Amino acid sequence: QLQLVESGGGLVQPGGSLRLSCTPTGFFLDEYVVAWFRQAPGNEREGISCINTDERTVAYEDSVNDRFTISRSSAANTVYLEMRRLESEDTGVYFCAATRRGFLEAFLAADKYDIWGKGTRVTVSS
């Protein structure tokens, strides 16, 4: 069964940083568009960043655009989300997801992604 595993979440103070990782089990990510989604308490899951198979084409939701960086390593078979200047509003469970659909078709739409992880919790609090 194709699955993704997220890691790197935790408790961090406002203004701090975390790096999340997304690693597949049983397949290689090279041919998949990968996205990170966030679900805050009481809210729907929202797409916050995605990266194309070319490793260069990326997109961000407006609230994280200048604070988060998505990247991928073919050698490590992993996608990362570097999060800086974290705010309390960034608190939530972070999921990574993958799809073979095209980058523009999938973008940040959760229903376009086929393979999901179980999430890693990020809590931003003093």
C-alpha cells in the first residue's frame, strides 16, 4: 500500500522554526506532485504549499508565502517544508499528499491528491 509518513512536528514558540519531512513507503516520489496541507482545530484542511516534479516550480498559500519553503530531494526521496517565523495561527496538523496529476491541475486542491500521510502535529505557543 502506498503511504506517506510525515515527521518533524512539535511544540515551538512564536517566531521559531521547524522543518517537516514527508517520506513515502513503497514508492519513489520523483513522478509525483507533492503538497502540504494544514488542518487547524475546528477548521477544514487547507493547502499551503505544493511542489512540481521538476523540483523548481512551487506555490504557496498567501499566509505562508514569505515564511515557508518547500523543497524535495530525489536522493533522499523526501519532500520538506521549512517553516520560519511561526505564528500561533500556524498551529495544526500538517499532512503531505502526492498525486500523479499535473501541477496546475492538482495545485492546492485536496481532492486532487490520492496518497496521504497521517499527519504531524505542530503547536505554536509560548
